[in-house]
Amino acid sequence: MNVDEAIHDLLSFSSDIKAVAVLGEGGDIVAAAPSADGAALQTAAAALWAAAEACARPTPAAPLEHVVVRDGQGTVAMLRDDARGIVAVTGPQPAVGLLLFDLRTCLSDAVAGEPS
């Protein structure tokens, strides 16, 4: 499965997600959902991750794995797996545990589909 197929699958079973982008090793956008503003998601994801790292002070033994920020309008969730990441924007009150599971599955499927 390639990254576009992984995003399509994610959007087909996660109706809460309004925009999603898969990030490459350098934080660049590899692919984004058709309605997603990739550049805005990339910028927001980098800032969000940097702020979370500054607050959480992760260590090699306990790295930062995900960040979830909620407000009345919706949620922004981001997770990283090794050097790659995924960021999603949802509507209000998503099931956060399920959202993180879905994002992790999408990222895993996207990475598995990359050429070796």
C-alpha cells in the first residue's frame, strides 16, 4: 500500500478527520488529504512538536511519541514513528485513543509501502 492509499483508507473509516498529512524524515509533507493545506499542516506540526518537546523534555529512554491538542473547534493530533510523522485535524470531540490508533496504522501502512 502506498502513502496515498493509506491516507484514503484512513479517511474512509475515520469520519472525524478533516485534514491529514504524512510527514517525511525531515518534516516535509509526503502526502496530504485532498482538502488539507499541506504547507499549513507542515508548519503547524513542526511548531506543535517543538513546543511539546520543550515542555515534555523527552529522553532517549522515553521519547515523545504523540501530541494531542483540543479546543472547542476540534483536535490536532500528531505522532511520530522513528523519523516520520503524521498530523491530523478533526472536528470536535473525537475519540482520541481511536484517533491515535488510526493515525499509527496509517503511518505504518504508508511506511510499509515505501520502496526499500
